[in-house]
Amino acid sequence: MKKEDLKKGIRIYYNGDMANDEGLGTITEQITDKWGTHVNIKMDDGRDIKGLSIVMFSDEYLGHGGTRFVTEEAYKKYRQAMIDRLQKQIQ
């Protein structure tokens, strides 16, 4: 993902893991330094994720643990595709 896509105010989806719940949040800051570009995220449930490298973001949500961080838009696109697929199967 390009750093231009991950600006302050962009909504993100975090897939979670064994120790951390999934959730939605908002990028509060983007920092570029000699180690690369990082973002700080304020999760809707109050958690703060600080200094997350943008290499952790995927362009597309794939619905498995390999996709950790995506934009909320990418997550909703995947979710809608799964709903559409299910509706076709049950009709």
C-alpha cells in the first residue's frame, strides 16, 4: 500500500489475532523517518496502535489471518462480496 493512501483520518480495519480483538479505527498521524513510514491509529474501542509500519497494510482484504490491516473500504468490499455470494447460494 502506498503511503499516500494512509493519511490522517483514513478509516482502517484490523483483523486481530489470538491476543487482540478485531476492530475499526482511524489513522491519527503518519510519520516518515529514516526507518520508513509509520502510522498511529486510534481504535474505536479505545486502543491505540502506535508506530505501525505501512508494510503491515494490504491493498485487499482476503478474509484470513494473512491480511492484518486494510482500509475500512477494502474490508467492506470483501464483506459485501461474501454477502452477495451467500445470497446467490441460498436462492
